[in-house]
Amino acid sequence: MTDDENTARDRPGGELYPLVIAVTRSPAERLRLAERLDGVAPLLLVADLDELRRLIGVPGTLPGPTPATAPAPDSSDDTLTIDSVRSTARYGHREVSLTRLEHDLLTCLTTEPVRVWAYAELHRSVWHDEGLDSRADVHSLVKRLRRKLADLGTGITIDAVRGVGFRLTDHRRPRVTGA
């Protein structure tokens, strides 16, 4: 008898229960999948594989303290450091946690700090969809990220370019680790 048959034997009715896992960055696509698969099986919808790994408990991806083997971030200089593994931003001796969206937005803006990023470009880079007529979610995310950058004391701000999008004011290239 296989493990699946043993497990099924222990369940009421002795039947197997499927689980559908869908991975897509687009909130619209997750909604569409939920509607189409409603009632078919239990459904787990995630934005990316990292989120799935955290949910199912793959070692090394769970939130919590940094393992002792990980090198401590260098705080000797005043360069903004984005730690992709720990999803944090560090400046000097201060550090803040970042959500996945905040991390992706900050990383996007720092790749070309002088450039003005259009709303559609930011939506494609951060939410991985077109985000047509969805400027409010970009504004909301920028507002949260501005607050965190201010908490760090970086002096780096995100400027709005009216009718176009956003750009980072600091022209020094931040360090991105663990990418």
C-alpha cells in the first residue's frame, strides 16, 4: 500500500483531496483563477515562488532571525543597502523591514536613480501587470516607502513627476545584496 493510499484510508470516505497551487504575480489573474476554479479543489494562490516557499515552510525561507552564518551588513558607511534575502533596507546603523512590494519598488527605482519611472513601468516592475488606470496603488506604496526611508534618515526621497511617475532623488547607487 502506498503512502497516498494510507493517507486516504485515514480520511473520512477514504478519498484523496487534491490541492491546486497557482503562482502568478498578477492580482487580476489570481482573481480570475479563483473564480474559474471555485469548488474544484482547495486553492492556494501566491504571487511568487518565494511566497510559496515561505508558506509551506521550506528551510531558509521562513521569516525570523538571520542565521548566524549570514554576514552582518556593513554599516560603516552611509550607503543605502537593500538586503533582498532578509527584505530589509539599511542605512548607517538603522534598518527597516520591507514588504515584497516595497522591496521591488525600491530596487526598481535604484537601478536607474536619475530616471523618471512612468506609472505603467512601475506597475510592470513591481506588480508584474499592466495596472491600467491604477495610479492610486503606486501612490500608496510610494507613500509607505517614503516613510520608511525617512525613518532610516537617508535623506533619499522619491519625487513625484506630475502626470508621469516617480524618481529617486539620491543619485548615488545603493547596494543591493542577496539578489
